[in-house]
Amino acid sequence: MIVSFLIVNYNTGTILNDCINSIFNFEKEVDFEIIIIDNKSTDDSITIINGLTKNHSAAKSISLNDKVSFSEANNIGFENSIGEYVLIMNPDIIFTEPLLGKLIFNLNSQKNLGAVIPLLNGKDGLFQRRYFQRYPSIIQFILFYSLFAKFFEKSNYLVNKYLQNNELNINSGDLEFTEQIPCAFLLTTRKIFQECGKMDASYKIFFEDVDLCFRINKNYRIAVDTSLKVEHLGGSSFKTSDDYWLHGRFILSMINFFHKNYSGFKTIILKSLVLSNSYLILFMEKINTLLGKEDEYRIRKHKYLLSEFYKTY
């Protein structure tokens, strides 16, 4: 019984070092291999990775010549793995206790359990509920990603029903079932990962884990083991003040998810809403410009989204 860790690294060498060392500090009972896929980092990651693989025989690395999507990098790592279990994990996860034995027991003992995760806690020790989302919908876009989001985003009822799973009882000490879990930490079996078609490389960024869970969820359940926890630093590869493009990539990935998994009619509706929303916001910003109150960041964000939308569709 071997667990294959798949860890994609991009300019997070220092954090990766802490991540890998934490695994070896706590996991003593279960055999595992760690496959680090470096996605053409430009920092000192390669030096750090070389040190890790030298110090830990169970760790090996793959250095990609070209930067690829998160999904494709994980698939490459998977093709070079041998484990009966596959753990897709971000380099900003820190182990604080042994996890693998209990999580594997869950997969083997629970009927139709396809993927499992421990609690994701931030450095502050608080559970990161925002990572446990509902599947995307037309209503979700209108309520939380459109011009009207400010009217609905503080409604606990709407957030729970359409955006994130606030019903997870993190204090139960048992398995809590949910629709999807993030690929910050997703343990499944090799059989299920292959059966579901691995990860979809068409997602350049965002929604790749949503799509994977959607496919797993067709035949299996997905759970959080609330008796276990890891520390998740969160978003370490995207720490930049000039992140206007993230919104555009997020929305385009949502459209891709609709195209893959929902009807053509729903996809057309979402595309129309996306265009209408961005044009309306830009029109309003033109008025604000005349009043000397324009939001340059907001303008840049929606111009980028429109530009990428027309390049794609």
C-alpha cells in the first residue's frame, strides 16, 4: 500500500521545503512517495527541490521545460507515480499530525467514498470554509460574481444555499459529506482517478478541482474527516498586487465548467450574463470617470475579461 503525493510547485520553494519536511516528520506508518512537479519556476525552487530529493529517498522531482496548467502538471506526476492511492496536494500544506492511515481507512471502509480531505485550517487555526463550495450555477453567478453581488454576499442563507457549504459540522469528529473539496488536499484511489479521466488540462487556472470533484461525485461520495486537520497557508502562488487578471480567468473557467458539464442552453445564458455584466460595469465606470470617481482597477479587470472572452469564444 503506497500513497503517491502529487505536489505541483511554482515559485514556492521555501514553503515547499516546510511542506515536505512536515510530511516526513509525522508520517511514519504508511509507505508513500512524493513526486514534486516543478512548473518551470524562476525562483530558487530547483535548488531547494534538489536538496529535498537528496535528503529524502522517497521524494523525487520532475522539472518541466514549459509551464503548463495545474491539471496537466498533476497528470504528468500521476503518470510517473506507482501508488494505489493518489494525494493531490498544494505545497502550502503543513502536516501537524499523522493523516494517511486514518484517511486511507476511510476510503476503504466507507461505502462509495471517492475522495476525502482533513479540515483545512489557516495559520490562525480557523477552518477555511470558503474552500468547500457549492457547484457553480447561473444563480451563483448573479448573486456573487455580478454587479449585484454587494446586495447578496452578506446573506448567510444565500451563501449557504448557492456558494459554500456552511452546513459542515467541523466539530463532529466524524466524516462530513460535501459536494466538492479543493485540490489543496484531495486523497483518492488510483482506480477512481483513472476512472474519472484524471484532471482536465483545458482548465488553465481555477475550477480544475471543481470539475474533478463533479466527475467523482457522479458515482462516489466526497467527505471531510473532521477528526483530522492540516495547516493551509492558502494562495501562495498568487501573492501579487496586480491581480486584475484573476477575475477574468476565474469567470472563463466557470464558463468552461458549464460547457463541459451542463447543457448548452445554460452555457449560453451564462455567457450572455457575463458579457452584459462587464459591459454594464464599464458603462457605469464611464459615468464615474466624468465625475472623477472612476475605479481604474475595476475597469482594467473587466476589460481584460472581455478581451479574453472574445479570444476564447
